[in-house]
Amino acid sequence: MHLRDPWIEARRGDATPTQLVYARRGVITGEMEHAARREGVEPELVRSEVARGRAIIPANIHHRELEPMVIGKAFRVKINANIG
């Protein structure tokens, strides 16, 4: 069992299960809460930055083993690169 399993299962069946969609609906997901704890900020800041398109949370539901983190100007990680 992975950290994200309960969060993903709770949203099973959603047509568009992306962090952006939830953020724009005003929903703070488990991934957003976890990322906020890592950053030492309020979950609402993470949600609002994602909703505005100024931050992302790479959280593909097919990669449940990944630990959620937030990438954006207001956070510790500013860029992400996958080289290979």
C-alpha cells in the first residue's frame, strides 16, 4: 500500500481526476495537504496557486508510489526536469 492509495480510491470514478480540476473547484486534496506540510505552508496556498496555474503537483494516478510535492514560484522547488 502506498501513501496516496486512500486519496486516489476516494476519487475513483471522477471523469477528470487532476489536481488542477480539484483546485479550481475549491477542493483541497490529500496530495495538496501533504505538499503543504512538506513546504510548511497552509494547504489553501497550495490549492490557490495550483488553481491559478502558478504551481503544479505531479500526481499521476498511475504512479501511486510518488510522494506529492508542489512546484512553483511560491515554493521551494521552482522547476522540474526529467532528462533521459
